[in-house]
Amino acid sequence: MREASRIACLSGAIVFGLLLSSCSDPAAEADTVAGEPGAIRGILRSGTADYFDEERSEKVYALQRKDGSLLPLQFSGRPDAMRGSDILVWGTQRADGLHVEKVKVVTEVERGGIGQQRSSLIDPPVLTPPIKAAFVSVSATYTKAMLDARITRDDFIKPVMEVSSYGRWTTEWDVYGPLMIPNDCGGSFYDNIGKNGVAAMQAAGIDTSQYSQIQFLLGSSFTSCSWGGFGLDGHTPIRTDGQRGQYNPWSYVKGDGEGVMVQEIGHNWGLAHEHFCPNSQTPWPKCPGYVEYGSPFTPMASGNNVYLNAWERIQMNFFSGCNVLTVGTSGTYDIGSISLPCDGPQVLRIKADNGETGDFQRYYYLEYRTPIGIDKTNGVLVHYSADIKKGGWTQCDWGGPDCPEDYLINPIGSTRQDALFPAGTQWTTPQGVGIKIVSLGETATFELSFPTPGDGPTCLDGEAWDCKAPVCKGSTGNVGTGGGAPSGCTPDAGTTDAGGGTTTDSGTGTGGSGGAGGSDGTGGATTGAGGTAGDESGCNCSVPGQSASRGWAALTAAAALATGARWRRRSRAKTRS
Ligand SMILES: [Zn+2]
């Protein structure tokens, strides 16, 4: 009995090897709780099974008990807890698991870390050591030569994540196979595949303990699984501020397209699908024409030869505080392309609905993407998604499997393929916010008009925006056409003019065109009186651009590039969370 428990513990530790810090004696740690009769305690885990051919996915749930073992859970609706939370469950045990009748959260999953990074993104610190990973064929027809060829392609997981993360998210891959395993899709989260796969690797003399992640290529002959791919869900936020966060080790794919391979390991890292509702700016899972894999612009939906979208990069913490700007005041805003690492705004976030409690759980996220590497996307994309800062889970519509939900929006048409907008496009949100794409070049310039002024622009970390236009790697300084700081931004936060506090509306045409400078900033003059923080650059919103484009070719080579112009930045006390 004790031995059986130890084996269960070990198998759990393999499944959740990165989530468990230790595996203590299960006999000493009951899953029952004093004062909560009938409750079972554990961590809520989930996995995503992708039935690509059927345009649907399925969420499976389990409770990870202290001994590492998994108790399958069946929910009749949305679970009242976020995955990764420490919960108590009550329910009725049946053949397919515990049918949950009640959930009580003991400890919510950690949500911190998002947008707290204040360091420059232009040459972001690289996460070390790289995640050591293996791509393993368990299909007789997927040969070693095919494995070797696959990992060298530009749409393999490694380069896709490196480009999407501005060089941060580093991985190292080995390939093995083909190895033979039973055609067995059983187990919690289908983990017989992982267990059999690891056993086959070990039988072949491979030290599996060196790998934090393994993706198994099953091939189409693995008929016991009817899905096209499966990934255990990690938890957002995945933190990159020197940390990897929590993620899961195994993912399974039938085919080897980017949209399958990256998607399943993306689930491991906590990412969900992006959906689409035709003709709707306020989509939900029950909309007419709902599309589960609703975006051709991300591998987390139906995209191939594309990188992660802005919402996914926010969840992965690939953006710093002011890369994501929440705006509520009318004006002209410039954002950099998300294809390049930038200091300053790259994503505009606009309140989309009040939520049931008036706390704005959903936002529109405006993203500008320019061609780079395998991704030829060129234009503006709009996402409708949760407020990640608040967790974003509390008002998810049950019916779709993902929470927080992410939707691609087409406010001027009906198809998702056409949801990529050129300059000149304009529309009005259901909240009456007018959005116009004025121009697209090195940056995207938007004109926003709010029916009633809201809060001044704030960065994702909650700090007021300092009015500075984006400066991106390889920028020529030829930024924007609209110029001028939008009303409501806070130039020189901490050094506002006496009697300030009102919006400054520093006028149009005073900046934005940039190109001046070229040296390491022109600042130095502390403007305003009584400043406390002592911003040294002043808010002229000009851009000390680089003198010439450097033909920024690939992010993997970014480290080799000269740093070029550095934007003077105030040093903030809060640099790391
Ligand atoms: Zn999926």
C-alpha cells in the first residue's frame, strides 16, 4: 500500500514535475480538511484537447492531490475557481470522476507580475538557462530525418517563441525517435501517452530527467486519441521577469504544423485559443457563427507562419509596463509594431464593457503588426479580452472552454480573415469610442475620440504614462504623423507644473515626427517645479531615433546589434516585482 502510494506520488511528480516542490508521504497528508466535512482538497488543473477538424476543443479537469495523484473532475458549468488555485471540492464520485457540486477556494492562483517590468525591452534580459526540451516521435512513419528537419525550420517552437518574446523565451531541443509506445490514450489528462513515452525513452537509454518539456508526435495512426493535439494547461501569468512561471511538461500532437506544435506547448505555458464571432464587437461563446479557432493571426488559433499576438504576449509577460497603454481620453496615439522590441506604447487598451459589477472586465486591445521572419501580417488587429490585471476570470461566459477568453474582432466586416486593418480604417465601439487608424509606417498612429473623457493614459503597471512616443529597435526615428501628446497623459510624472493635475493637452504637432537627436537623449533639464521623481528628459515627446535603419533581421541575432540610441529613462524605485 505504501509502495503503491509512492508510485502514485512519483507518477504525479513526473506529470507535474515542475509544479511540485516535494512529494511527501501521502499517508501523512490527508486530502480531507478539518471543519469541511466531505471536502477533498487539491490544486485545480486543466488540459485542452483540440479537435481541429471539428472546430471544437474540450476542457478536461482534475484535482491534483497532495500525493501528486489526479482525481478527474466533472463540472456542469464554469468552475468557480481558476486553474492553479488550491481548492476544496464536494461532489459525487462516478466512473468518470468526481461530479463537482461545490467548490471553495482556499488560495487563489497568483496573479502578480504582469506588467511590472520596467526595464527596457529593446535588449531584454534573456531567460537562462534555456528550457531543455525534447521533440519525440512515437510514430513509425515520422522518422529521425523528419525530426531533424523539423526543428531547423523557422516555424519550429524555438524560433517562434524567441521572436514572440523579443529573444527572451529561450529553449534548447533534442529529438528522438521513432520510439514505439502502445496505442493507449487513457489516463488522467491522457497521461498514459506521457508515461509510456517516457518509459520508451528510458528504455532507449535516454536520460529523461534532463528535460523540462517533452512534445510527443503521435502521427495519424495513433487512433486511440481522437483529438488532434492535447496540452496540459499552465497558469497565467507566466512571469518572465527572471522567472519562467509555472508550466507543464507534456504535450501531444498528431501533426507537425506550427499551429499544432506551438499551440499545444502554448497551452502548457498557460495560453488559450483566440475565438471569433462574425459581425460582433462584443462576442461570446454562444454567438451565431462562433469560431473556436478564430484567428489566422496566431498559432493559438488557426494560424501558421505567424507569431503570438499582443494579448498572448501580455499573458506571457513579454511586455513592460508602458508597452501596454490603457487609454480613456481623446487624442492622437502612436504605437510601435509588436514585431519589434520597443520602449513605449505597443498596445492600446480601451474599455469595452462595464462587466456585471462595473469594473471593466473586458477591453479592446489594438495591436500593430509588421512583417518579420515567417510572419507576413501587416496591419492592425483588434482583440477583445479580459483584464489580465484583475485575473480576468470572474465573468467569463461559460460555454467556451477558455477563461480568460480572447477574441479577434472585426468591427467593419464579417470574416476573421479580413480582420487586419490598413490605414484609413475607422469604426466606433459600442461604447461610442471613435477609433481611426490615421497612418501606418514605422509606428501606427490612431485618432481616438471618447464621448466622455475618462482617466488619463496609464501603463499596465498602473503608473501614469509619461507621454513618450515609442522607440523601437532599428527605428529611423521617423515616427508617426499625428504628433502631439494626447490629452490626459502626465508629462513628467512627479514633476508636473504647479497647480497641475488637470490634463495638459500639450497640443498637436509638437512632437511625434521625431528624428531629431540621435545621441543619447537631449534631456537633463528637470522641468517643472517641486518635482520629486526628477524625470530628466522632460516631456517633449520627441524621439531620439537612430540615424539609420539597421536592417534588423532576426531577433536571435539581436544581441549582436549595437544598442544604438538609448532613450533616457528615469530610474524608478520599483523595477522588479
Ligand atoms: Zn488548443
